[in-house]
Amino acid sequence: MTFRLQRVRTMPPVLQPNILYVAEHYGAAAHLCACGCGSKIRTPLGPTEWSVQDTPSGPSLLPSVGNWQKPCKSHYFIERGQILWAAQWTEEQIRAGRRQEQRRRDVYYAELDRQRGGVFARLWHWFRSLF
Ligand SMILES: [Zn+2]
């Protein structure tokens, strides 16, 4: 199975398999789970989220896609249009992955904060305190 990139203005309500939809304006990408289960997988794009790279042989989506919240729990990379299956994570690995993601955001916003003088950190801490 290979993926190709399709740039859209807004996400279509029904996704076709094997297409990585990118709505740049909304900082969003979406595709149907590569295992074929039909789950819609949304991956926000941004400096601390996912990034899409278009290559002549197809799109790359980084980091990997881990559908832990879906019944299939599949985990894969989309690299140059190809699906590279990755090991399924244990509960512990999923928790560790989430912590790592959180750290990445903390570091990113701390750096923004340093550059912009404190507003972002206050907003971010307020935002985090909601959860
Ligand atoms: Zn699936």
C-alpha cells in the first residue's frame, strides 16, 4: 500500500484510502488508518506536532502514527509514500511516549517564552492547568 499527498482547502467529510490529505491553512492532515480498519486518523501539523514532507515518490509524515486510541492500535510510519509498520507499543511505552511529547512541547514553549518575554508560558501553564 502506498500513500499519495493531496492538498485540500478543507478536509473532505469522507476520506479515500491511500491518500494523505493536507489542509495547510488549518495546520491539519488526515488519512484513513493504514491497516484498512477505516478509522479516520487526524494529525495536527506544527512545530511540536506532525510534519509532512512531499517527495517525488510520495509524502512522508513524521513522527510515526500511533493509533492507540483506535481498536486496531496500529503503529506505522508513512515514509516517501510507503507504509513502514512499527512495533505495537505496550501501555508503558505509550505513557512514556506521551511524557516525551509533553516535554517536547514544554521545551518549545519555554523557548518561545524566553524570546517573547513570558506571555506564552503563562498561557501554556493556564492551558495545561485545565487538564
Ligand atoms: Zn487501523
